[in-house]
Amino acid sequence: MRRYQLYLFEEKKLAPHSVLVRMCALRFLYLKVLQRPFRRDDLPLPKTPKHLPVVLSPEEVERLIEGAANLRHRTILMTLYSTGMRCAELAHLRCEDIDKERMVVSIRQGKGRKDREVPLSPIPWDPTTQKGARRLSRTVLGVYWVRRQCPAKAIISR
């Protein structure tokens, strides 16, 4: 087992996560398919490196938001940045999820299928004024597209 792991790392030049997936597959093979005893010591799992997230400066954030093509894209970016919600959560956000009196956004069935509330920034924006908008964005792919396109227009390389 260890020689196979060494082969994956040194000759195949695989990342630690790829080796981890193969090791878990071998463990499944031994325990479930072959129904053979399997000791944890036989198969050490590699540690995957953890990276810090990229943090933009206030000037870069301002350039990013100003580089948006239209009001809808600007609203998407401002909401993502000010609330810290995920792209998929924003794609499923509805206007009735925004409580203006309490300045709170309700996120339903977010990561881990949990509901949560996040504070709304006092930045003056009103997504309910968009013509007939039931959602801020129609699809998750649309939110990801906006998030990828605007840094290129604002010339942010991070």
C-alpha cells in the first residue's frame, strides 16, 4: 500500500487530494467488496494543504463594483460582498427574504441545508425596484459569471 502511495506521489505526480481519493477507494474495496479486515495503520492518508482566502483591498472592491456592466450585476456584487453569502445562496434569494426594517437577509436552505440570517449592509440599494424581479439572479451560473467577469473588467489580478 505504501509503495503504491509513493508511486502516486512521485511518479504520477498526483496532488494529495487525488491520492486521498484513491486511498479511500482502496479502503472501500477491502471493507465492503472483499469484506476483508482492514487496519488503519496499513493505509496512512495524506494531509491536504489548506490555503488562506484572497482578501481584496477596499480600493479593489470599489473598482470591482464600479466595473459591473449594469445595475443588476452591481447589485449582485454588492450583495455578495456586503453580506458574505455564497453564490448559490444569492441565486436562490427572493425579494421577500430581505427584511428592511430589521436590516437582515434570511438565507433559506444554505450550505448544509441550514437556514440562517445575515445582517444587511446600510449601503443604499433596493433590489425590489428592478422591473418584476422575483429573484436577483435566475441561476447559480449567472452569479458565478458575474463574479468572474467583473474582476477582469476592473483589472484585478487576484
